Amino acid sequence: MSERLRVLGIEGTAWAASAALYDTETDDVSISSDAYQPDSGGLHPREAAEHMREAIPVVVEEILGEADSIDAVAFSRGPGLGPCLRIAGTAARALALSLDVPLVGVNHMLAHAEIGRHRSGFDAPVCLNASGANAHVLAFRNDRYRVLGETMDTGIGNALDKFTRHVDWSHPGGPKIERAARDGEYAELPYVVTGMDFSFSGIMSAAKEAVDGGTRIEDVCFSLQETTFAMLAEVAERALSLTSSTELVLGGGVGQNQRLQAMLGEMCEARGVDFFAPEARFLRDNAGMIAVLGAKMVAAGDTIAVADSRVDSGFRPDQVPVTWREETETQWSERPTEDTLQGAEALVEIDGERVRKRRLPKSYRHPTLDERLRRERVVLEARLTSDARRQGVPTPLVLDVDTAETQLTVEYVGESDFRAVLDSKEGMARVRDVADHLATLHGAGIAHGDPTTRNVRVSGSGDDRTYLIDFGLGHYTDDVEDHAMDCHVFEQSLAGTAADPEALREAFEAAYAEVGDNDVRERLRAIEGRGRYQ
């Protein structure tokens, strides 16, 4: 960024009315914020909008007093609460017009990702966003950020706040849970990870029931953190494995939690991955990140006409064509070809025609939770792999199960991951195979649980079978929701790894429709509407 730019940023998605000034020459960021604090309960949209209307002029005036000149105005277009977004957007338009400078519309969640990349100096990190209304994992490929995994119900911050409202604690709830957890001990709560997506609603219901049933609130708070943060760390690790990235950045207000940062740091250290969490002022909602990304967009010529600057409360990060990054930063390396591979969950050793998969202890997880998950997953994976094979789905033959070592031994199948042929002519035929295999599993009452492109193996040399492997997150179920989630996970994986995911997705759904349950496809559409920043 050679030309000096001084960009005024305005943030107004929900809680925080915030303005900031970013100077590209000095890399200095000045931020003025005024956060809405409800008298009781959670966020009240009308009150939040009233606060935004009163506070935005104050914080903007304070920042303008520090600026000798302004070269552009950037604002958060979404996602967020419509009334709050509109107030902040109106202020940004008025300023851009009065100052006669370009206007920049910034995606709030991409700003969380980009401020971490900017402050860390990383090239192409995976980003875990853990904020109030959102929770997802992002990685950049083919000129845009891809959502590799996300919450299917509520954001992590909102989930924690729902629990604290239940016990009559004032907002915000996250810091109060963090303090109470210091005196707590582990109590079992549901752990819900499906592929690279996750769900918090069942955990929160169980936590409320535990408190109502007499479990110490300190123990419930401790267990809430250990469980929900372990889920986020696991999905982040899966994204690192999928992309072969060696960098992880954290974003979002919940990212201020010291336990979450410690768990992610420990996970990354074990993988040889660099981890970065920005300072607190850039984790909570703030205009500084809006101004920094706005400056990058201005330098790339990515501005917006006032007439086209309508806010979008459901603005997804994967809807944004990324103009400010070089494509050379985005190449994801393929799975290594060595005989010993480190996956997200397990150490995989290839010994001729045999594959030994040993689930390694995860030090970032509580020992009780970790042992339970590893034992349950190795036993269930063996059963599901064998049962799927009996249904006619190509899978590895199970050769041995060692529960003491949490190790599964299976035959070696296929010549390469599906990813290797994903963008070739062969990819279309293979995606239809996957649709047929999943429909067969669903008809037999089985959900694979993690049907990503990494968990599909393909053959050649006269053996054209398409294999499903790694049933470690699978389960027996006749629930349409679980079967639709399989389809959703696979389609998300296509979106995260394919050059033309839409054509493959259409082929997948068309093939599934030929042999699968129509209710599954209808539920798939409903699933796509959840957890989407609405």
C-alpha cells in the first residue's frame, strides 16, 4: 500500500457504536467506542438502535477531532441488527458525501479475519471467528473466503449469554462465566460436532438443566467452557488439516476469553502451527478493524456508490469477492504422501496394505472429555465402517480394533483423496458416487458424520470405486436432520475446496434425488437457512 491513506471507520452492527481512524503510513489505529449496556436481560434491538443513534455522532466527532484529513469512509454493511446497521450506514454516507471522499462497505466478519491477518503478519491463515451472533471457520481460496464450518443454531457468545440470563446474571455473560469457571470442576455436557459444523443449543439446554438440578454453577461454567471451546478448537484443527495451513488467527468478542486462547494455542503448538490472537480492542466489535480493511479495499479500488450502499443484515463473508489479496497466497497444499500422516484427530500410519489410525490424546481438551471422545469414536467408527460395507458402500475392511490404544486398523483403499481429482472431468462422476453412497447409508439408518473431500478416496487402474473412509463422527440414526447434515457437510467441503463448487453441488443433489429421500433434500434447504447471521 504505497499511497498514504487516512480512513475513517464506523462500526454499528449490534452492541458497539464505534468510530476509528487508520493511517496506513504509520499503521496507527485510534478507536472511540461506546457499547450498549442493557439494564437487564440480553440485547433489546429497539434500545440498541436508540443507543446507536445517540452514540454514533459522539464517537465520530471524537475521531474527527484527531484527523487532519480523511481520504475515505468505511462502514460495516453487515451482518448485524438491521436498525443498528442502518443508523451507522446513514452516518457513513453523510460523512462521505460531506467530505467528498470514497465510501467503502465492509463485511463485519471479514474485518475480524483481516485484522488478525494484518496484525499478525501472516500470509494465508485459517480464521476462527468466535463472536456473539456468529461462530465459524474461514479460509481464503480462489478470490474469496470460504466458510469451512459454522454454528448451525446460535453464535457462541449468544449461547453463553442465554445461559447467564437463565441464572439471572447481567450482560455480558461471557466474562462472568470465565470468572466462575476458575473455581469449577468438570461435569459432562453434550459435545456436538458434525463434520466441520457444530451446535450449541443442546449444550445450553443441558447446562440450564444441570443448574436447576443442583449442580454447582461453578462446575457448569467450567464445563461449558471446556466443552464449547473444545468444539471450536477441534473444528479449527480440522480446517488446518484440510487446508494444510500453518497459521491460525482468532477473531470475535469471545476470543478475549483466556481459556479459549490457551486451548487454541496448545492445539496449534502440538501441530506446529503459528497462532495469533489480536489485542482485546480488536477482538470485540470495533471500528478499527473496519477502517483497516476499508483502507485495503480503497487501495484496491473496491469502493461503493452511495446509491448502492444499502446494508445487509445477513451479509455472509463468503459472498464477498476479495479484491485486496493476491491469488498466490491461496494455494492449499495437498495431503502429504509420507507413510505417517498427521490428521486433525489421529495419527495415520500406512504399512503396505494396512492403515493404522490411532486417535491421539488432545491436551487442550479436559482429560475426562478427551478419553470419552476417543474411545467412543474408535469403537463406533469400526462398527459403522463394517455396517456401511455390508450395505454395499465401498469402505475399508476393518482388521483390528484396540480400545486401550484407541487404535483402528483397516485396509488401505484408493489411490488418492477425492480432492486430487475434484476439478477434473472425473470429479463430476465421483461426486455422483458420493451422492449414491450417502443415500444408501441414510436408507440403512447411518449418518457418516464427516463426508468431506478428504474422507472420500478414489481409485484407478481398473478399480473405479469411490470409497468412503473415516466414520469417526458417524452414528446410527433415522433422523432426516442428521442425513441432511451429511449432505450439507459434503456440499460445504466442495465449496471450500473446489474451483467450481456450484456445478459439483448441482450434480451431487441431482444424483441424490434419484435414489435418496426427498425429505432429506427439503431439510437440506432448511439447514442452509440456519446460522446465517439473520
